[in-house]
Amino acid sequence: MREPATATTAPIRPEHRPLPDFCSGPVIFALLITASITVTVMWLAPNNSHGWRGYTVGMLFADWLAVVIGVALCKLRPLFVRLPGNASYAGVWLAMVWIVAGGSLLVYWMDGVMQMELLRDTAGTFVVNNTMIAALLGAAMLRYFYLLAQWQTRLEAVSQAQVAALQARIRPHFLFNSMNTVAALVRVDPAAAERTVEDLSELFRAALGEHSTHDGTLAEELGLVDRYLDIEQLRLGERLRVRRELDDLPAGFPLPRLLLQPLVENAVRHGIQPLREGGEVILRGRRERDGVRIEIDNPLANVPTPGGHGHGLDNVRRRVAYRYGPGARVTAGPDAGRFVVCLQLPTQ
């Protein structure tokens, strides 16, 4: 008797209103671009009396402040995320304002000590103007980051619901066919029927498990495929021959549950079952530099089988696109008298 599959642990709940990753390049770049655009707009104002020298100094000052703000928020982010609700965004905004105020005081003091005479305003005017600009721009940027986080949260929820719906469409057809197989074996071979029920128990667990929208591993999925093929082997006998070329695959590679089983089921149903002499299903897999490549190869029947509408393959394509992004590819088509489905899944 095979060991039952171990239960997966529940995923960690994400932050309700996540702050942006201030250590990331895109956020630092956004701060630099905002600072540069602000200086440029102020320099192009009709009443501006500063020349190219003032524009250059202002650009250096603004970009320096942007880098200081980015580094400071990167280090302080663990403290801000502990604040409740929107207080985390308020804390970030106050930190930005105080950094600009302190930086302005420092630069004004350095201008006086070094007698550069780059700043014509008084200390109070210079600090207040910069602080007000930082307060307005900081509020606008944080509002953008907040709306972006809300949009990403909604998009993730919609995507999870779509994945659950796709998996729900796979389950009924697979389970009904499996029950019919068990019913046929009970009269012919009770011992085989008992083994089949054991295999089905694991397949039911994967198909109906509460964590089925989360990843399993490649080894677990191949184990489910083996159980399914054991059931079909009892039903089809010598007509079904299986060749496995999977030695180089990483067992712990993350894989959505019930991703390969529908493809193998299609290979048996549309490639082996219509042929009186049967045929060979080939499972190939290899590790690649940036991920894995898996192929499911079956004979190409001359006559179409009833009920083949491509829903299973379409669902697999959509699930792969959601899980692995644009770097993944799912191709399917005839090749030298056989039908080959190829999955190229990148490591994330």
C-alpha cells in the first residue's frame, strides 16, 4: 500500500496594504525621475531667474535627496509595515518630509560655510519651499503606490478565482471516468479493483483537496500520473505501453497540482484508446538552464475521438501562463505521426 500524500501547509497571508519595496530599482528610479522632472518644470517657469548653473545644482540637490530618501525608506520599511492600516503610508510620508527638511538645512549650511553663494533665498524660505514641494509630491507618489497595491491585490484575487474555476472544470470529467473504471474492475478482478481504489483515493485527494490552487512538486505530480496510468493499465492491458525518460528532472520543482495528469489522460484517451493495437505513451523530461522541459508523446489516431474539444489543453495553457508568466511555453501538435505536448517551465 502506498503512503498517503502529506498535507500542505497553508500559505502566509500577505499584508493587507503592502508598502512598495523601496529597495527595488523601479521605486528608486521613480524617485529620481520625479525629482528630475520637478527641477526641470521649476527651471522652465517664466519667472525663473536661474541659469544653467542653477539648473545643474538644483538637479544634483534633488537627485541626492531622492537617493537619500530611497535608502532611508528601504532601511525603515520593516518598522513602517508594523503600523496599523494606513498609518504605514502616513509614516512614510512624514519620513520623506523630515528628510527633505533636514537635507535642505544641511545644504544651506554647507553653501554658507563654503561661501559658494548658490542659494539666494533665506534659510527659512529655502527650507519651507522644499518641504512643501516634498509634502505635495510625496503625497501624490504614495497615493499612486497605494492604488497600485490595491489594483495588484484585486488582480491576484481575480486570478486565483480563475485558476480555481479552471481546476474545477478538470475534476468532474476525470473523476467520472475513474469511477467507471473501478466499476468495470470490481466484477473482473476484485484485487485489482482494491488497488485501483487506493490509487483513486490519492487522485481524489489531489483533485478535491482544499489547497489544490497552490503549488505541489514535480515529484508529487508524477506520482499522481503513475497512479492514473496504473488504473488505465488495468483497463487497457497490453494495449497501453508507457515509456518514462524523466531521470534528469528536479523532484522539488514547483508545479501546479493536476497540471500533467489531464495531459496524460488526453494522451491515453485520444491516442491509445481509439487504436485496436494500442500504442506507446512517452513521458520525457529534462532539466534546462532556466527551468524544465516536459513532453507527453502519444500516437496520432487516424479517426477523431468523441468529446475532444481541447478544453483540457486550453486550461493547462492558461494555468501555466498565470503561474509562470510570459517566460513559459506550452506547445502541442502533430510530429512525425505522433501528437506531442511540450511544456517549458522557467525557474522562478
